[in-house]
Amino acid sequence: MALLSLEKVSVAYENQYILQNFDLSVEKGQLISLLGPSGCGKTTTLRLIAGFLEAKEGKFLLNGKDYTRIPVNKRNFGFVFQNYALFPHLSVYDNVAFGLRLRKVKEPEIRQRVTKVLDAVSLAGFEQRFPKALSGGQRQRVAIARALVIEPDLLLFDEPLSNLDANLRVSMRVEIRRIQQELGITTIYVSHDQEECFSISDRVAIMNKGIIEQLDRPAAIFKYPKTEFVARFIGFNNFIDFEQRSDSGDEIELKAKDRIFRAVRHPGMSGANGRKGAIRPDDIVVGTPEEIEAGVGCLTGRVKVSTFLGRSYQYVVETELGSFTANKEMESPFLSGQEVRLFFPREKLVLVE
Amino acid sequence: MQENNRGLGLFTLLVYLFLLGPLVIIALSSFEPGTVLKFPPTGFSLRWYQKIFEVEMFMKTFKTSMAVSLLGNLFALLLGIPAAYALSRFPFKGKDALNAVFLSPVLIPGIVLGFTMLKFLIVTYHLPIYTGLLVGHTVVMLPFIIRVVESSLANFDFAVEEAALSLGAGRLQTFFRVVLPNIKSGIIAAVLIAFLESFNNVDISVFMTGPGVSTLPIQMLTYVENYFDPTIAAISVLLMALTAVLMFVIERLMGLSYFTKR
């Protein structure tokens, strides 16, 4: 059974629903990310779990216990804020000890636990510093230590790295993942940064307009997006609306304007019942009509725009099925207006809903 | 350019002269040895300063003023801090209107407020004079407390309070252990500025004082109606000194720009 589950939860601000009939379940010890554009409801979901927001309808269960009406200060969850939210009037030591003092832990034990957790986030020796004397990365580590030291039942991150610079973001996310795995704490992580979510999560939930479009392992989402939204979000820029499909075993034959395409049904392809084909710019093969023979999975068109990407050239090709973006590594690029042929490999064409 | 600067400098000098001139005149004439207020003074003497402490009414009303300002301040804090917290943290109907009232304490003329309170508190409800005076001064101070504490709270990140809640602190614990220590200097500044406002107040006090109960500024008014010796100048100098010290403390705590912005 799942450790955490949200069942048909609704959240509304002034009669406008942010989440409606929202379901989510998380297994013990996992790190799950909520990923999506701003306004998709990911932060609302996190704040609901934390207890900062109250559900209008629905249930929130943790370990089989109903948490829906338990106030935030009785939940024992660690929350790490985007802007760290350290107590400015307290030293690093007192910041971390705050939660333990509220729990009436004895001073010697507090000392021992604070020392241990500051060690774990590599901040030993910083006990007497005040937050304003720390760098952004150090503040975030204090924030993590402060959330960890209370031995929370859940660890919640709200875009914890978005205020840090690029290099620090990468090392901090590795750090977060390491600590999370070492302690085996069930964690929910909100971000709008794809790479961040995909690199550290056991599972990723891609959210849009208050619903989860897809919840799966990062690699599975990356390879087999379920819906058009997810596909677009992770870089499938090309879509074809097919009029007909016929399945024979693992082979799917598709038709659009009498052009025939083939796709392979893969067990991981979660949107396999859809009629929309999606493919990444890198996966379309581009060539002159001489190089690529006309046939199944091919489409002829003219180059409209050509841009240089560094390693390869990117072309926008206008065809009878719309325009497609394709990348190709080559010495001398195709010219604008030149006739080219596109080939959609059947193992790269993914069906989405 | 050079010419222009000199003109501007002269103008600034005139403005300062206009502002500070009367104060300088009062300060200097307080040292007049004669029995009539004169400028420039004909000599140097501290006898009028000494006299302040010999006139019983001054000492008595000074004590009343102190008591009313300090006690009223306490009440204004007890009412004002929760009000400021609510205004800055929770959305509710009529909040903007309330804010407008609190943010413009100078909107209602003191005379009108004083007269209304006289009618309401003393004439209608027969409140004892001392109590009425206290209520009046609490009302005078409240907007200043709310305004200053509110802008102090506006600068304090709400996420920090949420952090305390998530670590297990209740609402009250969060307020006393996290919010209060961080708006401490704002509260001290609010207390000082409200104190000055109340201590120097004439327009409310003039309606709320009565037989046997008076404040220092009212007593001073009465005094100048009857006497024209330099005692009044000496008291003024002491009050100015008190104000200057308090303003200096406020400036050190949070900067005076705190009150001029918005």
C-alpha cells in the first residue's frame, strides 16, 4: 500500500478550483517530483500536503491515517522553502534546534542531533553564524538540516534550488538526492526545472491545469510521453494527427492524408491508444529526395527556415501534413526552399493521447 | 552652474532659518535673567529652569502626562499589534478602507476628535476625567502604532512564519518566538513615536482635561495666559531636548525614512 495518498482532493481560492478530484499516491522511501509550468497546481499540491492549505473536498491519508484536518504544526513534515525562510534572529545552531526545542527534547540530545545533521549537510563549524552571514547555498543547507533534524515523516521541497546559480544547483540537487537516499525519507519535490526533476526523482508527475498528465519513472516519461502536453513539455516538437489506425500485433499502421506511417507498440508506451504521433526533432531523418527513398514513413517538403545549433542544423520543413522541425549534423546545410524528404523511423514515432 | 548653486544654497539657508529660527529664539531667551521674556536675552541665568521644578503644577502635570502617555501607549500596543498583524497577514473585507483610516492619522483634525470624545465619553457616558484622558490618548497613539508595526511586518517574510509552523510551533508560539523578535525595533520605534505624539498633544487633551487633572502642554497653555516670564521658554527647551533624544533613538533603530515613505 502507498504511504501517502491524496484521494479526490479539491482546493479552491474564492470559488476558483486550483485542484479538482486530484489523486496522488507515493510509495515509502521514494522521491517524487511534481513538475509543470507555473500555475499548474504543483505548489498548491505541496502546500496542501504540508497543511498550509486546507482541502475543500477529498482526503489525505498518510500511513493509513487521515491527515486531512490535522493542522500544519501537528504534522511533523519537514518543509524546505524556495527562499529558505531561515529565522533571521537565530544562529545556525538555534535555527536547526528550533523544531527540537518545540518538541521538548533535552539540551544534550539537541546538541548531539544538531551536530550530526549539520555534519550531514557539510556545515560543521558554522553553528554560531547568523543567516545573513551565509551564502545562498549554505542557507539552503541550513534549511534542509532544520527540516531533517525533526526526523520528519515526509520531506517537502518547494523549488529549493531556483534562487541558486547554475553550478550550485547541480551540486545541491545531487546532495539532496544523496541525503534523501541515505535517510530513506519519503520526499515530494516541486520544481519547474525538468532536468532537476528527472535527475533526482524515483518518479515524476507532470502536471497541467490542476491534473497529473503522467506519473512515471523519469526514463519512461522521457521515452514514452502519455499525452500531447507531456510530449511537448519534454521536447517532442512534432505532431501528426492520424485519421486511421490499424493494429496487428506490436505493429501499428497509421494513415494521414493517404500517407502511411508505422509505429511500434511498446509495453511502456502509455498513450498507445491515441491517434496522435509525436517525434523529437533529433529523431526525424532528413535528406535529399535522392538520399531517402519515398515509401512508408516518408514525407516530402521544402525547407522554410534553417538555423545553426552548434553541433547540428535545425530545419523547419513545410509539408502537406504541416511543418516539422528536424535536426541533422552535416557539413553544408540545406538551403531555404530546397526540397527535402523526411523519414519517421517506426521505433521513434510515439503515440500520445 | 556655480551661480545656480549659490542661489540654491541661499534658499536652503533661508528655509532652515525659517524653521529653526523660532526654536533658537526660544532657547536663547530661556536664559534671560529678567522677569519678562526677552530676545536677545540681557544676560545668562538658569533661574527659570530652577523655577520649573518649584512650580508644583508643572511637576504634577508632568507626572500626569507621563502616566497617560505610557499607560495609553501600553493599551495602544495591546490593541495595535494584533490589528497590525491582522491587516498585514489576512485578507478580509473592508481591509483597504481600514488601512486608509490607520494610515492617515492626520486626516481627522484633532479638535474634531477631541470634541467628539468630550461629547461621547464625558457628557454621555460620564467617564471619570482621568479615564477619559487615557482613552483619548490611546486613540491618538493607536494609528501610529498600527502604521509603524504594519510596515515592519510587511518587511518580514511570511514564509518564515510558515517555517515555524511546519516545525511544530502553534500560531501564538510562532508569534512570540519568531515574529516578535524580528519586529522588535519596529515596535520600539512605534512606542517612541506614539509617545511623542501623545506627550505633546494639545488638541485632544484640551477637551479631556478638567478640574484637578491636566497634562503638561495644557498647563503650559494656562501658564502663558497668566504669566509672561521665561519659565515657559525653559520648559520648551527641555521638551525639545526630550524630543530630539527620542528622534535620535528612532533614527538609530530604523531610520526616519521609515515614516516619510509611502
